[in-house]
Amino acid sequence: MKNRQPYLELKGWMASHDITQIKMAEILGTTPSYVNKKINGTGPDFKLSEARKLATKLKIPIDIFFAVEVPIKERKRVAKK
């Protein structure tokens, strides 16, 4: 599996709200290790159902899960068209 960008905004939100990966894992019914991989970009993205569950239970803004940074290389390609 290719690494992707980590969820930096989510990590910041978690830190400012004292939410742990352990708490997120409990809500999702999975392991803290799996949540860590999702957050840090070494595992799969969050599923929509997971994002909804976390947003509902922890009041996380849902858009944090869908914020995508477009790579500079691709921004230039779009701008040229």
C-alpha cells in the first residue's frame, strides 16, 4: 500500500480536544494501531461510515476527513488548461 498524506488537521483537532487514538478505536470497534495507521497515512483512508461515526460521537467537523491538499504539480497542470 502506498503511503498518502496524513490527516494533519484531524491530528491537531484531536490534540486540542484531548481525544486519543484509543478513544477513536473504541468508538470504531478496532485497534489503536489501525486508527494510527489511518491517521498517519500508512493505512487506508477513513471510510465514510467511520467518519460519520466519529463526527457524531466526538463532534469532529466532518470536513476534516475530506480536506484534500492538491499537489503543486497537479495545480500547475490544471492552471495551464
